[in-house]
Amino acid sequence: MHSSGIVARWMLVPSLLPLPMIDQIDLFAAAGAAEAAAGNFDIETIPTSSSVPILPGIYDDLETLTRHCNGCQRCGLAAGRTNVVVSRGNPQAPIMIVGEGPGQQEDEQGLPFVGKSGQLLEKILAAVRLDTEKDVYICNVVKCRPPNNRTPVADETAACKGYLLEQIRLVDPKIILMTGATAMKGLTGEKRGITKIRGQWMQWEGRLCMPILHPAYLLRNPSRDKGSPKWLMWQDIQAVKTKLDELRAAQ
Ligand code: URA
């Protein structure tokens, strides 16, 4: 389903075409949509350049998406990576966790959240009996490690975003958790500070989302006192588990 279905979805989601701020990427996207509709779009060109749009609905499966990510040259981060970091966990999971980008350990192993932050994330999930292999699918806003763990820049996030949107569509999670400001901003464009809106449920593209603090921030703030980052995370993860239980019960 690479042709008419894509265009229909594309047009049904007007927020994907920010007309007042139309720029070169949007023009390419419009061109890509027309090509896809005409059946001329070669999906294999996606990893070659960020000027090739990743149209909503273009991927039939995560395997093709992963193969493309593994050979991706859409942004400058490709030059410095050891491995592309696509995901870990269950592709049918009810919860998707979106982080910022791979660090050194993740780059070396090709898996997200396997370093110190990841170990803490595992403990946080385990505390409410969430199993990463079963209940969670983990990925990042960018799939290649930024040099010296710097925050990914807008061009890098934009080049990778279509992959993330397709992962969300294919995994179809009930709940998306965005860890930290970069994940929240990269996915939703939300510019309010993470400490202001963490723990709040929000709807994004018809999906239930919650911004939470990044585990790395918790590692830098070890206090467990009431109101501390760790205490706030404990409140938030309990709220997530309660919501998941409610959603499962309503099924
Ligand atoms: N931090 C992130 O945001 N993502 C990872 O995969 C690892 C650390």
C-alpha cells in the first residue's frame, strides 16, 4: 500500500503541512506525495538524502524501516556512528518510550537505553512491573549518536523524524512516553519546559502521550525527597501504570 493510501492519510493530517511556514522540505514532501500517488516513488531512495520525504504510510513493516535506517545517510550523524540504533523491546507493546538519541554504549551495541540511563529506566519500569521485553518498545528521536553526546540539532531531528512517525504508526502504542525536553520537542514541537509539563497527559495526533523526565537527569539528581526529580518520576510512572491497567481493563 504505497500509493493512494499514503496521499489520503497525508491530506487527512493537515498539521503535517504547516502552510504558513512552508519551506523546502515541505515542497519536496508535496512533490514526493505526488510522485507516490503516480506510482513513481522509489522507496529505496529514502535513506539516501533528507530531501526524499518519508511519507506517512510508506512502510509496510518495521523490517524495511530498520534496513533503511541501518544504511541511512539522511544527515551528518551517519559519518560518526558505529551502529544505527533503531529500537528494542516489543514491536506490539502498548507503551512506546521515545528518548533523545544514542549515547556511547547505545552506539556500540546498536540498542537504545543500554547505558547508565537505560539501567535506571529498567529499574523505574520494573518498579511498576512493566517488562521491557513485553510491555515496552523503546526508540529515540535520532537514530545515530551525536558527537560527544550533544543535543541533536533541528536538521538531524527533521531528517530522522519520518522514521519515528512510521515506527509510531506501525507499533501503534496506546501510550507514548517522551523522556526529556528533546524527545518532547522533537516529536510534538512542544516548547514548554519539561519540568513544567512532565506528568501531564496530552493528546498528540490522536495519541495519549506523557512527557517524563529523562533518566540522565535523575542520575544527576540523586535525592529521593518529596518534589525531587526521582520522586516526580515515581509519581509519573505510577500514573502510567494505572492508565495502562485502565486501558487494558476497558478492552
Ligand atoms: N539517552 C537517550 O535519550 N537515549 C538513549 O538511547 C540513551 C540515552
